[in-house]
Amino acid sequence: MKSSTLIVATVLFSVLLVASSLNALSLERRLAKAIVQEIRHQLTKSSFSGLSDSESFWPETRCTNVDNALNVRTSPGGQVVKTLGPETQVTVYETSNVNGVKWARIGDNQWVSAQFLKMACQESYSGPDSKTGDKAAETLAEIFKSEGRCQNWASDSGNEFQGKIGYTCMGVTPSECWNNRNGFFAPFNNGFSGHPADFCYYAYNQNPSLYKSSAAQLYSENYFGPGGCSNLPQPAFYVCSDIAVNSGTGRSRQYLNEFGGYNGQDPKAFARQLNERHRQDYLYWGRPGTANNKFLQGWLNRANDRAAYIDNY
């Protein structure tokens, strides 16, 4: 608590020196405004924790002060159980000094290094969800750029279904098409009598525009929400949804959990975090010597496209 008191006192002294030259009629108003602005800046930017060692002051609310992620451990210096993203509000229930390092308990068997906590979070993002007001439509337009039309590569394990290599069309695999033949792809079910692995290709060739609408509905209902992306503003919504479509809803949720969820921070910065985390997995999955190495460049191109989208949004 001494650090925060010293900072406020220093701020008051500095402001008073400057205030001596201000017009007397507006002195109080300007002085008050300057003090509030500077204190707010110190609380949201400084790396001091100011956590009390006395139980009488607990619990205390703090905010994570990291660029990427803060490790949460089972005990001071213990095993990492999860991570928290930047600007994530936490409640400190007690502190402990271990080998000269102060640790803060933020839950049952959940400890973080107190040096990475600050007094308050920055104001939450309050801008629009998207440029057009329809973030799902914006996202689908980008996803279909990546997913293309139809392919039946034997090297793509997703194309194998019921003993035959079928076609993946607009990113929808043969098994997913067939399993949704009475749902999203019901308009194409009547009249089809071929092998289940060929249903996607059949449906696409029957009416590409209608097929695209069916695939869009499938993505919107089975991936965007279940992938944990619904509450994200653009461009984070697009990146999260594209990860869910490309690598599964479990993967997008995993990344969100690793970063402590979305807590109102800059959506472009959060989108970059998600994209770079997925890029790391791309590099690992497609590393030299693996069967997936042939897909690596395509995966990295997809991550690069997402990065460009974020920058230009």
C-alpha cells in the first residue's frame, strides 16, 4: 500500500507545481481533472501490486498485468494448471512470501506471482461488435475463402468415410455431410442413392449456392457458438470461429481457456493472441518428419491471412 500512496503523493505535488501558472478561475477544476487522470493512469499501467500482508485487508481485487499470459499454479512456484490473459480481474484471498517472491492466492489451489498484478484493469472495450453489424456474415465470407470448393485428397484423413475416399466441399467433410443429411443438407437428400462418402460432392453439384447456404448454417450453429466465440467482437470472433471450423470447437475453447477468456480487452490484440497460439500448433502438427508436414504451408497461409485481416479490420 506504501507504493500506491507514494505515487499519489508525487502526482499531487507535480500537479500543484504546474497548477500555479493556470488561470485562477479554473484552477480547481483543472487540478481535479489532472489528478483523476494521472491516478487512473498509474492504477492501470503501473506494475506495482500494493497487496497487503494483513488478513484484515483481504479479499482484494486486482488485475493481471501481462502482455500474453499469466501462469496460475497449484501452490507458490507449483505446477501450472491454467493461464490468465491480460486485463483479467481477479480476487486475492491471501498472500505468501516464498524465497523472496510474493505470491497471491486467487482461488482454491490457484496462485499467481503478485508482481504481475496491478491495482485496476483498463476500461473494457465498448465499441461495436463488427463493422457491418453482422459479424457472422463477415466471418463466413472469410471462411469460405479458405475452405474453397471440393477436394478428395487421399492424404486428407477427413475424406475417408465408410471405406471410401470422398469429397470435402467448402470445408464440410463427407462424414459431416452424411450425418446432417436430414438436417442442414436435407434439401439434397431426396434422390441420392450413392455411397455415403459421395453425398457432399453430390449435394454441391446439385446446387452450389444452396449448398453454400447449408454449410453456412452448419458453421454458424455447430461451430461459432459451441466454439465459445459468440461473445467476442470482431476481429476476434472471426479468428475464434475459423479456428473452431479448421481444428474443432474443442481447440478454440482450449485457447480461450488458456488466455482466461475474453474480458473486454482490445479485440484486435485478443485476436492476435488466438491466431498466434493456433500458429504454434500448426508448426508443431506440421513439423518436418510428420505426415502432416505437407499441409504446413497451407496452414501457415491461413494464419497469415487471419493476421492480415486483423491488421486491416
